[in-house]
Amino acid sequence: MKNTLYEAMYKEYCKGFSLSEVGIIFGMTRQSVYTGFKRRGYEMRKKKELPYRIFDRKKFTLRNHGYYARTDGDRELMHRYVWMKEKGEIPKGYDIHHKNHDCHDNRIENLELLTKSEHARVYATGNNQYGKFNRKT
């Protein structure tokens, strides 16, 4: 009975569902799904290594929103961390802006402090990475 259940679960996994998603479908934890697959010798997908950068001995991984962010401990954005490390605290009501509109370029020379309203004006639709400026990868 259990083997039949895990065969059905593995079919969903092979369709592209994650272990967590398979667990939700079948009312189990991700760890239970993983353990069951391992015990049965099912082949698992390799973990996809995401691009990352190291700054100040901290690892920042490229997130699906296009910005580098820490994935351990404090989940802060790299450009904000760089600014605070080099220039100090970011005052309330301010944002850090990438001057060249490349959210991967986190050099301090490329970052500037703008009020949220000024940043919204600069970053308005058509003036951001989705408009006339293309995001560099």
C-alpha cells in the first residue's frame, strides 16, 4: 500500500512538483516525502545552484525578484547592506537607488540615497528595468 502511495507521489515529483508541493498534495511533510523517496531508491533532482556574491564575508544570492539578498540570518538586500556598511544607516522614508538601473551592480559608486517619493518618480513605469532600461544579467 505504502509503495503504491509513494509511486503516485513520485509521479507528481517527476512532473516538476517540488518535494514540499508533493507533500501538500498528499498531506505529508516535505521531509517525509524526501525520506520515503530515498528509502525506495528514487532518483532525486539535483539542487539548482543560484548565482551569488560575497561581500563583507556574507553570501548574497540572486533572488527571483532580480536583487541579491542574504539567505541566511537577516534576509536583507545586498544594495541596502552595502550602503549601510559604507555610508551608515538609511533614514526612514529613504530608498537606495541603483544609478545605472542595473540591480546587480552593487558597487557603492552606483548607489545613491533618494527619498521614497523621488525614487518612485525615477523608478516609474517606463523608467525602470521593465521599461527603457534593460536589466543586465
